[in-house]
Amino acid sequence: MASLILKGGRVVDPATGVDGMMDVLIEDGIIRKIGRDLPVGGAEVFDVPKGAIVAPGLIDIHVHLREPGQEHKETIATGTASAVAGGFTAVACMPNTDPVNDHAGITEFVLARAREAGLARVYPIGAVSIGSKGDQLAELGEQKKAGCVAFTDDGRPVATALLMRRALEYAGMLGVPIIDHCEDPSLKGDGVAHEGIYASVLGLRGIPGAAESLMVERDVSLAELTGGHVHIAHMSARQSIRAVRAGKARGIRVTCEVAPHHFTLTDEALDGPVKYDTSLKMNPPLREAADRDAMLEGIVDGTVDVIATDHAPHHADEKMVEFDRAPFGIVGLETAVPICFDRLVHAGKIPLGRLIELLSTNPAKVMNLPGGTLAEGAPGDVTVLAPDMKVTVRASALRSKSKNTPFDGWELRGGVLATVVGGTIVYRNTGS
């Protein structure tokens, strides 16, 4: 019987209300017991350093693993290596691969590759429409049976209100959420940055916050109509969070996520020392300070359910072009924990328990996933966090196949000591 015991750490589990110095025993991949001074028996012992936090395994519900079809950017093996180095024991991967994950065969391929990698758990998300083209609803029931945990046309919005309505009705019967990349294509046009002073100064085509919020308003209304669960991906605009907040107040099944770059950076960075830096190009774009502050407010007041990275790897050659031509997106799996500790916990905005809720407890709830708790009988997935660890982000040292990050060189406080998946230590921070 394979077993692991984590000794002497501060266990913080918002799902059960546990917060104290305890040991955690994992046997056969399952959490068997939590308590003080548990006998070691024949278990492998992980001595948790003083000051470290033993948390339920972190879950990132918005990740692009690029395989199949775009393995020059990332593979399931390199993406999950990046995930465990970032403290994530599980990731949900988006369907905008090549071919699009719009049927069971692709889902089964992704799951097989994840098993071969043997690192983080991988939960595929299927496409809402065939080819994510917005014309015809994909076979959602078949995809769910194959292992999909949600549906989205990520990278594109669900094209029409009618398609979104049908998707919410169908997914509601299946008991899974519809995730939407909220964006009005007619308002976004060929924009590449937030519509504001900095885009104007740099001569970049703008994307207004209303391009996002109009679609959020639509989706909230359709969730109210259907009773389905809509999850708003990578929210960035203050108008969007107002719509989500109002929807929640009316009892509508709407949840949302915010990415670290949207509560940390603003479009002012575009006019920094390096002009037209494509590592600052993402969709939705970095917005103005009022939007960034609204994301922080939503994290503090509970409107925001989840912090997700929108990990979007791109090959260096693809990013080393003019700003207009570069693809949208940045990597985020290995920088999320340091940024969250530094800018949220140490900045005094939220307590540690709320951070774990945002990165573990709530992602599991939103996506109906196992995990998100250290309760007895739960999966033996654990992240050991070091709140005071000094971290310097080095793009060249990232485990991801791609290095496209705007945080290169940032010095942050807070990091990951170890990642445990199913009772196996899959990552240890060696300090190198």
C-alpha cells in the first residue's frame, strides 16, 4: 500500500474550515487522515518546513495545452510539467487545438496523452459548436461521456444568442457549465489593445471594454432564461463585473474568473521602456486602471469565483513580429502563485484562505471536479506553499515550452515548495 505523510505543516482547507498545524496521510492516492502527530508507519515522509502551508491541490480551469496540432507551442507533457511546477495538480484544457476538440476522439486522445505524462490531472473542455465555427451545436453528450467537463468555443465567443441558449439548455441537462469568451466581434473588429489613451498614443487599434461586457450581459440574461450555468472566462472590464454581480444578486447561475495579469497590469505598460512589447498582447487586452481596480474589488468582495491563468503559450518566432501581427496570449502557470501571494495576500487585500478558495476550492466547485479539499476520502492532491519564498521570474527557466511572459525579471514574495498528485510527489522546488 503506497502511502505518503506530510508532517508538521499548517493545513489550510477552506472547504472543511480546517486551519491548523496537522499531518496529512495519503494512502493509495486518497487522503485517509488529517490530525496531529499521526504515526508514520511505513509511509514516505515529507517534512513540511516551518512556515509552509499545506493546501488542497490547486486547479487551473483555463489552460491551453495546444496538443493536438500545435506542439511547437506546447505539448500536454510540457504543459503539465509547467502546471506542477506552478503548484497546479489539475488543469482544464481548452478545445481550440488543431483539430478542434469537438468530438470524443480528440477528448480521448488528450486524456491518453495526459496519462502518459503522469503529472497533473487533465480535464478536457469540449467545443460548443462543430469546429468552434458557431454554426452547429457539437455533440455535447458524446463529448461529456468521453470525459469533457465543460464546453466553450474559447478564443471565440459563442456566436449567437440562439446557439448560446441551446448550449445552456443542453449543458444544463448534462450538469456542466458553458464557458464563454465574451466578446462582440463587431465591436472588437481588428483591435489589438484596450481602446484608451495608450493605444491612441502608440497608434494601435482599440478594443473597448463594452465589447466584452455586452456579451456578458447577453450570457447572464440567457442563463436566467434557461436556468443553465454560464461561466465568464478571463474577465477584464469593470462593466463585466457589474453585470456578473447583478446577475448573482438575482440568483442567476453565473460564475467568473480573472487572470493574474488582469488584476496586476494595465495598458500603461504598453508605453513602458519596451514599446510594442508583444508579451503584453493578450485577449482580452490589458485595460485601464479603473478596470484593474474593479477586478481587485471583485476578488476582495467575493464576486470573482476563480483565479485562472489563461495559460496561452506561443513560440518565440510567432511573438517576434509587429504588435499587430503577433498572436494574443501569455504563459501563466508558473507565475500565478507568486503574483497572487505578492499582489493579493502580502498586499493585505485578501487572507490566505480566500486565495486557496480562488485557486482550489472554487475551481473544483465551478467545474464539478474532484479535489479542492483535503477532506478524508478526497483525491490525494496537495500543494505545499511557501508564503515568504523569494521568487525571481526567469522566462528562460520556465518549464513551459514557450516563454512568452510579461513578468520576466519580476521579484515576488511567495512560491511553491512541492506538488503532490494522487499521493505522488511530482514536483519539488530545489531552489535552482
